[in-house]
Amino acid sequence: MTTLEFQAELDARGLFCPEPVMMLHTRINDVGVGEVLRVVATDPSTTRDIPRFCQFLGHELLSQQELEGEFHFLIRRCES
């Protein structure tokens, strides 16, 4: 497993759809363009919703992993 550097984090553990993506939509605006946000969630629907969020808004999904029942995402903010 490669560990990538991130500048900010969003803890969405224990939250269910649509809350993680709603929080991500707000939190990504706090991250500078080119910086990386790490998201940790427990809702399996995030494995579908977060990649779609990135594709729709033009952010780069660098990594998506399931680790010990949690879903970890690294997202690079792009200009939008």
C-alpha cells in the first residue's frame, strides 16, 4: 500500500447517504486547488457516491481503499 500525503481530512464515519457527500461538497472548498483531502467513511454507498462526485465536479480521485471496514479516499481538488 502506498501512503500518499494529504493536507486535510474529513471524518464521515457513522454517517449515511447523503451526509458524507454533502459534507464532502462543503469540505472540498476549504482545500486549496492541487491539495489532497482524505475522506474516511463507513457507509458502503460512498464507494459509489464519492467517485461520482469527483467525476461530476472534476476533482481527481487518487486512491480508494477499504481498510478494516472503513472506506478511505484521497481526492485532489482541481479547479471547478
